[in-house]
Amino acid sequence: MTDALYSSCWRSPSNIALVKYWGKKPGQIPFNASISFTLSNCYSETILSAFKKADHLRFSIELLLDGKPEPSFIPKIKSFFEHIESEMPLVGKYHWKIETRNTFPHSSGIASSASGMSALTLCLLSIAEKSGHKTDDFIREASFLSRIGSGSACRSVYGGFNEWGLHPDCHGSSDLFAINLDHVHPVFADYCDTILIVHEGPKTVSSSIGHSLIGHHVFASSRFEHAQKQVSKLKGVLASGDIEAFTGIVESEALMLHAMMMTSDPCFILMKPQTLAIIESIWEYRKQKNNSFAFTLDAGANVHFLYTKADEANARKFIKDELLSYCHQGRFIDDQVGSGPVQIS
């Protein structure tokens, strides 16, 4: 293959939702707002290269994951490019080579689509700028476009704590892109998240299928209304630094997300016995020690074990003494609130 006409590389992190969204309207519009924080060590690093395409093709794509061809991802990326071509005609002009790697297992309940699609979009926008595309707000446009590929990706283009979805208590919020939450108490600035890997393989039910089941869910309207209230509460808690209230909201949201899965039609369960064992261990430890350990879950079996930086030493001992036995092959990922994507030269 000839040399690339354009190339760009970005590292973009995953994020973990604290107030969850589950269910989307057409156009990748969420049924309710959500709040997340961006991770630091769980990220996708993507190189996007543009080559001259065959004249008879609209555009073409090849993808390497960890240096090996991964054709199963191409249909989703092709659909993404087709949906954004009206916003960015550039995508139809080239043969695209995507080389990407993750620092964490994909398709297992850590948001690999968020990091992957946000990294890809940031690369695409960088190439677009080189070829003359102008934007008033690079990051906001990245949020807007990446949302079309993966809803949660729109939150990964920012560092810290972020909100996505129109909400009366969040100034500047939108269903079309995420915004950064500025008023966050210092206790959360370096908040820790150790991801306990209970299950590494693909989920039995993908998030895309799970989202599609919410439209006719018997509890849908109540869930959407409750989530909007939770956003208001959590926004205030993040500003005040009230760890106890934070824990109550975040754990309730995690369990409600999985309750929606277990009561959908058809119903499904993504948690494993080890997931429940970890949750019960955290609750028991917190009761005995009267500390601030907490958890949340994404759409999968793995547990995000949450704690303040001040509690890090105790958390590491607790992981080693009690939680490690529930992890697949003793695997976990130490992470914390991150500063957002980085362009790699």
C-alpha cells in the first residue's frame, strides 16, 4: 500500500456512568440524562490513516485490533461513517486504515465502545482539520459526532465528571453532546476506581440489544423520571463532597440498571455469582469499618470498586485479602478519575 495521505493518533479513555442511561431514541438520543467520570488507565489508542481509494468505491475500511485484522468491527464503523458523512464529507473520499488497541478487555462491560469511538472520532476530526475542515469547538464537535457511533463515547472526550442529556438543572446540557461538570468537590478530583475483572469474555447480551428492549419495558417511564431526579441529586452531591450521599445514589443506580435488564422482555442477567459476592463483601466491610468504600456496575459482570484517594491503602489491603479471590485469574485494573483524551504525535 502507498504511503498515507493523512494520519492521526489519539488515546481516549473509557468512562463509567454513575447515573445510568439505558435506552435510546432514534438518532442516538438518550431517554434520560446521565453523569459519568472519565477513567485514566482504561483507554483505547487508535491510529487512523487515510489512503487513496479505488475510484469505484464510496469508501473502504480495514481494521487491526492489537495488530491483527478484526473484520467483525467493520460493519459498525461503516454505519458510523455513513451516518456522519453529511456532517463530514471527508469520510467518503478515502480508504481508511484503523489500528487500535485497548488496555482492558473489550465487550465485557467496560465501555470499550466509548473509548474506541471517541478515539476514532478525534482522529477523524484531526485529519479533517488538516484537510481544511473548520470547527469552532473541536472537543464539542468530537462529542457530537462520537455520540452517533456510541452514545457513551460522547462523554469520553472530556476529562473529569461529565453529563449527557438535556436536563433543566444542567446549564448547557443537550441530547446531542456531553458537557463537562465544573463544580466538583476536591475529594472527587482523584477519586479511585479499581475494576475487578469477574468476566473477560463477550457479554451474553450486548448493550445495543439491551438498549433496544427498553422501549416497551413495563417500568420504562418510571425509570426515566427517576434518573432525571438522580442527576439533580448527584450534581449537588458532587459539588458538596458528600461521600455518603454519593455512595447511596451510585450504588442504587448500578443495581437499578441491572434490575431493568432482569425485568425486560426477554429478561437477561449479566451479573455473575462473584459479582454479588463482591458487592456483599463491600457492604459488610463498610458496615464494620464505617468507611466510604462503594461500588458501581456497568452493563456487565465486572465491579467498579470506588474509594477516595485517602482510603487507598485500606482499599488495596481489602482487595488483596478479600476481593481478589472473586476475580478471574486474579485480574483487576487500578484506575481513577482521568484528565481526558491525549493526541499522540
